Amino acid sequence: MQYSCTDPRESFTLFYDSVQQKWLFKDRVDSCTMYVEKEDGYNENGTWYHVSKLILDKGVTDGEVTYVVEEKAGLLARKSNTWRYAMFRKTDDAHLAAIMYRVISDRDFYDNDTAGMRQNLK
């Protein structure tokens, strides 16, 4: 599997290596293995969507990024785990839009564990 995002400001590709069973990230400058944090299935109108939450640069201060991908539809969302910044896929497919809404509103799936960060800020 391969998903690409091309934008004048940024472009990257996500690859799934089925032999090694790993997600790989590649952009103009770097390539690395992504950490699979969670995977879950969501049913929408009788169709199952297999969604993976991938983390790029896991544990890196000011660099960790979450990518949410669905195995057939591709990239659904991308968000910084440091800053209040996210990108969401545009779609006219009502079922895919419903899945995206369910994923990003599922705190157990979409949110990252920030309990330690909150404690340190007090």
C-alpha cells in the first residue's frame, strides 16, 4: 500500500511494507519507520473500515506527528502532537466523512496521552 500527499508547501508518502509489516514515511529530506500506536475497525452502514493511528518521531519533543490512515481510503488526518495543528482529508463520500468524524471524536483512539504533560505544567 502507498499513500501520497502533494502540496506546494509539503509532500510525503506513506508506504506499508507487507513483508516486514511496517509503515514507512518518506519526504524530500528523510525516511523512517512509523510507530503503530493503535488500530481499530469502524462500521459505517454495513461497511467495515480498518483505521490505523501511526506516529512519526515517537517521543520527540516538538516533532511527533500523528497520521490516521484507512487501509483502502488512505490518509484521513494528520496532526501535530505538540502544536494545535491538524489537516483533514476533504471528501464528498458521506460514509468516509462519517468514519473520519467518528475517528477524530473517539478520544480513546485519536487523542494522545497528555496526562504527563499536564502534570508537568502545574
